[in-house]
Amino acid sequence: MRVFKMEKGNLVPFLRSLEEFGEVWGPVKKGNSFVYAHEDPEKFDLSAIRTLIPAKKFFLPKVATILKFKNGAWTDNRECKKRVIFGLHPCDLHALNIYHEFYTRIYEDPYYTSNREATLIIGLSCLPDDNCFCNLTDTSTIEEGFDLFFTELDDKFLVWVGSPRGDEVLAKRKDMVEDITQNDIKEYIEWRKKREKMFKVDLSFTGLPEIVSASYDSDIWDKMGAACLSCGTCTMVCPSCTCFDVEDEYDIRNDELNRKRKWYSCFFREYSMVAGGHNFREARAERLRLWYTHKLVGFMSEYGEPACVGCGRCVVSCPVGINVLSVVRALTGEKNDAFWAKTEVKQL
């Protein structure tokens, strides 16, 4: 992998120049959170740890019309824009790799692949906060799945080239980068050591698939189910969740039928409802167990890695403290300060 360096003063002009490829999106502050926005790169906040909604929204939007039916015929309706997405951290890039594997491995999803091919992906290094645990999921570093990756050092960026398209982008902007030196490498190694020491979550994920499988009948799931709101927030903010629903909507004004694809959640009661009104996951505890078994066991057996990348979004988003960390602590007998672990709530 080729590596260059860029002076920090060149970053904004570099990103502005990429508008010739497509819309340039990056992390900006919105209230108490960060979101991806199409703004001038001067407004991008490089200190953002995690965006509220992950980058998966660019590849399969929350709501998208995929087919239209009019005058007796269906027509494809791919809503695809050329974009540059800047600021994806290693854990988010790992999640996109999971997304890519899921939507291309057996049956290629044309809506996903169209958006992926139209997107230039530029990663950015980060320093963890108290809720990051990507070091436990082996997703704190990244080697593939990006076109360019920027590692921020004191007065410069190291720019890693991850694809032919990324190489082409830099080739057209040779005046903005230069070759690295041995001192740059040493500085990068010291930065890596400093970053590793900043992770604060003390928890072992060793043997977790076996532990989760062995805990299938544990009453811990019932306790969590009693507190769970079935709001689906965890699945919406999870960068590797893939569930969707398809609905047909009739547009009476234009006399046409629109088939829409929408994000959905396995935590919703209706998700497992089938004909006749039968629901084979009626209880919230059953839906919780399904999700965590899928994330930490099922995906591992199918793809060789868990579907959790340690980004911490579920940790900061769940209003009752049900997240990967609190669940793992409960299943492994660790001290657990989560709301649901300390409160007895009658199961509805």
C-alpha cells in the first residue's frame, strides 16, 4: 500500500477540489451529535468520534423508491448520486466491508452496488472516547475498503492509498502530497502506541460466540426484554444492520405505483408477524436474543467475523442501556451498571 504525507493546510483545498467527482460530505456538529453533511470542507469537524447515523445511509437510503409501475409496466428507479464521503473511521470502514460482503456475496444488490461504485470513500483516523471498543472487536485499524485514508499526526496527515481510484485522485493532485520519510514512520508508530493506550473499556470478548450460544435459555434475556422499548434505535444506528422492508404506495395524483424500500428493525413487533396473525417472536426478549445471537454468533459462523465493529453507537443511543457492552457483561458475569440490570421491571 502506497503512503504519502500532506500538510494540514492542504486538506480543505484538497477536499474542495473533489467536488469535480461529486458532492463532498463530511462530519459536522449538530446539537450534541455529529452528522454527515454536504457542506464546505472548512466546516468538517475532524474531532468527531461517531456520527449519529452511520455511512450506510449513502449506499442504501432510509427510504428509496426502487421501482415504479405505470401504464402497465414496471420501470427501474435507481436514485444514485456521485459522492465523496470523508471522515469514516476504521470501525465504520469495517462495517462497510461487512455491508459489501452481505450485499454482494451471494446475490448482488444492484441498488447497493450502484451507489457504492458512485462513491469515493476517504477514511480518517480517530482517538477513542469512553464508549469505543473497536480494539476488542479487532476493528481499530483498517487495510481495505477505502480509496484513501488519512491518519492525522501533529502537523500533517499520512495518506494511505487503498484503491486504483484513490491513486488516480492523488496523481491529479501531486502538488498537495509528498513522499514520507523515516521520521514520519517513527511519528506514526508513536501515535499508534499512544492511541492504543487511550481505550478504556476493560472487557474480554474471548469465546463470546460460545458464551452467547450457551446462554440461549438464560433468564438474562427476559430481564432485558422487560426493559426494552422495542424502539429499534440500536438497529438504525448500527453501521452493519441490513434489515429492510418493501412497501407499495399508490400515487393517486400521477396514477402510478411506487415500490419503496425502507430501513426496518427486527426489534419491531411486526417484523416476525406472518399470515394469520401468528408472531414467532412475540416477546421482546426473543427479539433481543435474535439480534445479539446474529451479531455475535451467526455472522461469525457465516462470514468469519462478528457483525459488531465496536463503534459505540448502541452504547450512546439506547435509552435503557441495552447494548453490546452491557449484554456481554451480563452474559460473562461482569459487573454491570446498566439501568435494566439494576431495575426489576414486569414483563409486558
